[in-house]
Amino acid sequence: MNFVEQVTLQGRHATLEPLAPQHADEIRVAVQDGELWKLFFTMVPKPEAVQDYIDGLLALRERGLAFPFAVRDNKSGRIIGGSRYLNIDPAHRRVEIGGTWYAKSMQRSGINTECKLMMLTHAFEKLDCIAVEFRTDWFNHRSQAAIERLGAKRDGVLRNHMIMADGRIRDTVVYSIIRNEWPGVKTNLQFKLEAGESHAD
């Protein structure tokens, strides 16, 4: 399967659309909801940097290194966040889900749970992945808790893993879900959605 094929993932609450230049204006509005770029442990663009953000992600897609999505809230019709497949490794059928963010007003709304369920289902059942990774900043405890609620298990910490734009050296916490765990994880996520439990990165 092509890991960067043009695919739209449709859910009850949200739709994951392939990121495109025409999403720029809506993304600028979304990132201002909560001024998300001010959180030092995230990589959300400032409003004036949204075009560079989109151009960079589309360049990675052209090189087969990532597949970015814009997240649309089905109820309002607005773009309210983003997520992507990255660290794509077709030879070993592995992929990471990351770069996830949501407008503050949409956090803890159940959107994250459904989006992760759609992306995991596509990865395991369409792309035939044997493992899906999640990575987050050592200081992003909210993201770590959200990843653990998905059912991912902590693999370890990559020390001095990344040099951030502000010069800070980031330690990265790595989680994964492997293929034999997927049926149980899927059932758990479906149960959370039906029960109305909400999560956010």
C-alpha cells in the first residue's frame, strides 16, 4: 500500500482531509483559539507562519516522508486542528502518528479519540502496519496521558533527541501500539466513543 496516498478519513464527529494550501486561512483561525504556539512543548505554527507550515508538510509528503491531515469538525464545518503520519517506514511497515493539535475550544471534546481511531484503523487495516508509534515532549504531560489513554505502551525516552527552534534540547518520550495489541485497543477506543468519554492531546 502507498503510505502517502490521497485518502480522506470520515468519522461521525470529524473528518481528516489531506492537507492542502486552501486550508491556510482556517488553520490561522484555529491556532489563534488558545494561542497554541505559545506552548513551548508543542510545534504549532504562529498565525504568520502557517503558510510555511503547510509548505513544509506538503514538501515532506512529496518526498514520501509524511502524510499530513487537516481536521474538520463535522458539526461546525470548520478546520479545528491537524495531525499526520510521519517517520514512514514502508519496508518495515511502521509509521508514527504525530504533529497533532486542536483548537483549545475543541480539546476534550472526543475529537482526538475519534481521529486517533480512524488513523490507527487505516494504519493497521489498510496499510498493514506492524507497529504505530507516538512521540511527545518530555514536558508535555497532557499529551503523554492522552497517548496512554489510547492504549499505547511506553517504549522509552530518547535523550537529547531534538534541538527546538528556541534552542532548547528536547527529550522525547516514545510510545507504540503493535499489531497483536490492535484488536483490544480498537475495542477500547470504540467503547470510549460510545460512552462519550473525551480526550485531547
